[in-house]
Amino acid sequence: MLFKFINLVFKSLGRNKVRTALTGMGVIVLVAIYAIVTNVTSTVKSKISGGDQTRLIVSERWTMPSQIPSRYVSEIAKLPGVKNFTTWTIFVGFLDRIPQADRQVAVLSVHPQTLREMHGGLMDLPDEVYEEWLSTKDAVLVGPGMMKKMNWHIGQQFTVFGARFPPVDVQYRIIGTIPGGEWASAIFCRQDYLADASDNSGSVNAILLSVESEERAKQLASELSKEYENRQPALKIETESAGVARFASRSTAVLQIIDAVVAILLIDMVIILSNSISISVRERRVEMAVLKVLGFQPLHIAIMIIGEAMFVGGIAGMIGTGIVCSISTLTLSGAIPLAKWNSFLLQFPVPWSAVLWSGLLGAGVGLTGSVFPAMATRKVKVSDVFARIA
Amino acid sequence: MIPVKYNARNLVVRWKTTLMTASGFTLVVAALVVMLAFVEGVQQVCTTSGEPQNVIVLAKGNNDEVFSQLDTRSGREIERTKGIARRGDGQMLASREIFLVMHRHLESANVFKFLQVRGVEPVAFDVHTQVKITGGRNFRPNQSEIIIGSGVQREHELAIGDSMALGRKQWKVVGIFTANGTAFESEVWCDQSELASQFRREGVFSSMVVRTDSPAQAAEVVERLKDSRSLVCNPMTETEYYSKQAAQTEMITAAAWVIAWFMGIGAIFGVMNTMFAAIGQRRKDIAVLRILGFKPYEILISFLLEAILISIVGGFLGIMIGMVVNGFSRSTAVGSREVEFAFKVTQTTITFAAGFSISMGILGGLLPALSVVRVQPLEALK
């Protein structure tokens, strides 16, 4: 019975192939952009709400860019409860002596020994690359997106002409690429090398701490805040998620607009499916009258209509997100270069698990969009339909 | 030609389908208008922030005041440049400024918020002529007094008489200023030397802004500074500086158009569905029109017009809905600074949105309309 019913749904969809294809394509496109925009907002939100509470960011209390004296680093790193640490210093500059906006780079200098442990996603860095990183002072590890953008290759040397006062030029050598993901456009260098090359071993921008437990992290944040409150410079200690939230709050307006767009996309999908199903129901009144004569209850016909919409929505949703995942993977692996159109929307990887969720979303949209048109089939009167034909 | 009334009446007869298809357009166009109004609002703040006769001088390689540092020797060199205007009393209109982005703890929400603080000398008010104190009075040097822009007043819930901690000191708000809706309204101004001593910036400053008599003079000063052999710096007119900050919104503009086009393509498939169904239902009408002597291309245009009519109705409603955000104030990050802006629905935005909507109508209606040509009158009438 169920098999026959499913068969009927497929046959109905195949009867008007153009309509099924157009509806499906409409949903594919809308689910694709839905997946892209929700990925941006959900990644930011997950970093805020789901951030690791055992990781603390230490930065200068008052001003930005933060400048923390290096002597603070050794004091803080050896505090009880601190499992691991790294320092962050961002060195911004240009690849040519004459500055050009598209040749600007930001090199993140870090504590070399804890690169893998302190940066999510870098645990997969091959051992031989990591060994070379530890033994080569001017080494840099570059994300695949940046490698592609700058047309670099492993072994290449390049100079960054610093955009700072006093001016300083630093030469680097690429020893490997890092896995894609959120570090796709990053350049990592060693803090000790930057300090030597720029003749500035006096300060770092921030310290990132990994603490043994959430409880200890809270304690430590409170202790450090008090201890460094009256020192010059004073320090600010916050959890990683709070730090992300503070930066994300500067873009609240953009995130709210994206949320509104997401809502509009969902409504648009429901409208397209609902419209298509309504037209289909109107055109198939004779078929429905025949089904009723054959003994189908109005509920059966309604379920058949809803089933058609859910099937189209579900499949279209999976195809749409599948395409997006492929584009995202290609972008973050560097195969598709970062440009204006994709640098904002595809800055975070779209996970393949989204394909499944989008299938469910598409089916849900199909259900929502087809309920009212399906209910309208109850109004189909057999006598009226056949009287008209006669 | 087939009268437009024929198409309009058909749309009215199938009003439910028409309404649903048009609402697809409405939502897409409304979203586009809101996104473009955001970009326009931010860009307007940035592009109007500078004065064309002002020249801002930053350290070499820097395009942002936050990261720029000039020393006093550079300051003296800049002041020696020919073309800088003077006040009536002979004071040179050259303002050394320290620009800091700070973290202020907002007690009411228990969060840190960014706050832009500019340390200035009295001459700054003659250089930045847009800045006008509208409430209270100006700050006095070395008295830990500040004046706040109207944007800061709203965002940071501050008023005259309030105190706030910046560094180890408590600073008292003594005045509020406006600056013609420019980025300066999102700043706090205070005494430059006091700010320098508080934040270890003695002997250095972020930028130097010099005023000239005209935009042409400003361009000449920029050239002179670029050609200078004794000074390595990054000079540009103030308008150019703020326009460069606005360039960062290009990425968001591109994203807005990508989103809009994706949504538009979805709506195009929707209108195609509607039009194919309309043609399917009216094959007999088409046959009669052909027998009456109407040419296939006339019928094609007639059906295309129907799709365009739907897009016009949907687009119009979308623009109306999108215009609701016009003038709505928010703040957002532009580079290292946070600016207060108002959503701005301009004529260009409306034209773009209308054009976008009609293009969607044409693209969605063209394929179904072309299928009209294939209808055989006698077969259709059977």
C-alpha cells in the first residue's frame, strides 16, 4: 500500500516535469543561499555561545591595539592552573615597497612550541612540517586560500614591508600550508623571529591561555584582573567566547540584517512551493475526482499532495546545500580564489552535515507550503468535476 | 497590439496566484533595499566625514589612525610645509591628534564596548569645522574633562555631568557635540597631552590634520608632503582618508548583491511556474487571439508584459516595505572604528531595486512567453 502510494507521488511529480523542475530549482537556489548566510551567522554565534570557557584571552585593559609587556607573559604563563599558552602579535604590512591594498597581509606571530595545541584545526598539521616549523626561525605556515591568492609555493621567500612606526621589513620563508577551515587565509610566523627581526622583544598583542578547568579559568580571570588592575599597563582578561562576542557586537547590525534575510528566504521558499502546489491542485481536479471515485479519502489525497511537496523540497534542499558545500570546500582549499563576492559569504567552511539538515529543512518548507493547498483538495466535488467534463 | 487591459484583468481574475508570485518579488526587493540602505548609510557617514581642504598625515604605510604613530620631529616637519592656512591671530591650522580605540566597561549591560577617544589641542576646533558643541561646554586642559559626540551619548548612555573611567582616571563629561552626522559624532574628545600621559603616548601622536584655504591647496600640500625628502609619511586629503575607510563596505555590498541575485533567481523560477500555468490554462485564448489576426510576437509581448506587471507590483511593494528602515540609526564597525549611521534609502537604491525587480520579471516571463509562439491555434481549440 505504502509502496503504491509513493509510486503515485512519483508519477504525479513526473506528470508535469517542467513545473517540478522549476519548483525544485527555485528551492535549490534559495536553500543554497540560505545555507551560506546561516553558516556565517551560526558560526559567529556558536563561537560566542559555545566558546571554550577554559580558554582565556589576556589583552591590554584600555587601548587597542593592545600592547602587553613581554615580562607579563612569563609571569602569567607559570601561574597554577595554566595548562598551555601562546602569544599573539599581528604584524601588518605590504608585499611591495609601494603599498597596494590587494597586496596587504597580516602575519600572526605565535609561540612556536604550542602552535598545534593552541589553535583549533591545526592538530592535523603533519609532523614533518611541524618539526621544520620548530627548527626554522624564519618559517611561516600559510593557509591554502592565501597561498592561492598570492600565487605562492612552498619554499618561497617573501618580505613584508611593515605598516608601522618605526618602519621595519621582515623576510619569511614558506615551509608548508596549514589545513583549510577557519585558518584558510592565515599566515603564522614565530614570535621569537618577529621579535628579533623587528627589534621589538618588548611586547605582544595578546596572550591566550588554556586553563585546566572552567572553575579555575574563572578564578584566574578574577585574580589576574585584580593583580594587574593598578599596573601600567593594566590588563583585561576574558574568556575566548566573551572576546569573540565583543568583536561580534561591532557587527550586530550586519548580523541582524542577515537574520532578517534568512527569515525572508524561508518565507520565499514557502511561497514558491505553495504557489506551485496550488497551481498543481487546481489543474488536477479531474485526477482528484477520479481518486475519490476509486475510494481515496480526502486525507489520503491531501497526504499525497503534501508528500509531493516534501519530496521536492527535501531533494532540492540537499542538492542546493551540496553545491554550496562543494563551492565552500573549493574556496577554502584555495581552488576558487577569494574575491569580493565570496570573501564575506564563504569565510567559514560549510560542513557536509548541512546537506542532511537542508534536506530536512526543504521537506519542512514543503510541508508548510503545501498544507493549505492540500486542504483545498477536500473541496473537490466529484459531481461538479464530472458535470463540467460532460 | 493586444490591450494591456487584457493582461491586467487576467491577473485580477487569478488574484491568488498573482498575489503569491508578487509577494515573492516583494520580499526579495525589500531585502535588497534594506541591504543597500545599510551600505549607503555607512558609506555616507564615511564620505561626508572629511573636509576637502583638510589634509591628514599618517605614518608611512598606515591607512588607519589607530595604527599610525608620528613623532614630534615629523610634526615639526609637517608644519613647515608651504600652503597650511593660519588663523586670524597667526596660529597655524595644524592639529596634532592622538586617536585611541578603548574598551569601556558598560556597567548596565556588564559588557565591554569599544569607544573611540581623540586627544586634541584647541586648534582642532578650527581645523574640524564640522564639530559644534551643542550642549554644555568645551573641556579644559589637564582637568580630566571630556566632550562626547551625540552618537557616543546614545550608544554609551552618557550625559553631561556623568563620569567614566579611562585608564586610571575618572573623566567628567562636560559637553556634547555634533558634527553634521559624520564619524566624529562617534568619538570622545579630550586634551591631547593629558591623554598622552595617561596612555604612554608622550612624544608621539597618531595623525596630524592640517587645514588649507581650498581643496586645490590641499592637493598641493599632499603632493609637497609626498615629495618631501626630509619626511617619510602618508599624506592624503581628509575626504580621501574617510572614503578609503568606506571602501571596506565593498565586500558587504558585493555580498548583498550575491544574496539578492540568488533570491531573485528563486523568484524567477516562481514567476516562470506561474506564467507556464497561465499559458497552459489559456491555450484556447491564445488560439482565438491568433485567429483574430494577432501575430505570435504580439501575443509573446502580451504575456511578457503580464510577468512584468507582476514584478512591478511586487517590486513597488518591496520598495515601500524596504523604505521603512530609512533613517533608522545603528552603529557598526568600519575598519578599526565604530560609527553611528542611519539607513539611507536613496534614489539610486530605489532605481536599482526597481530595475532589479523588472529584470526578474523579464527573465521569469521570457521563457514561458516564448512557448506561446509554439501554440497551434486549431489544435488548441479542439
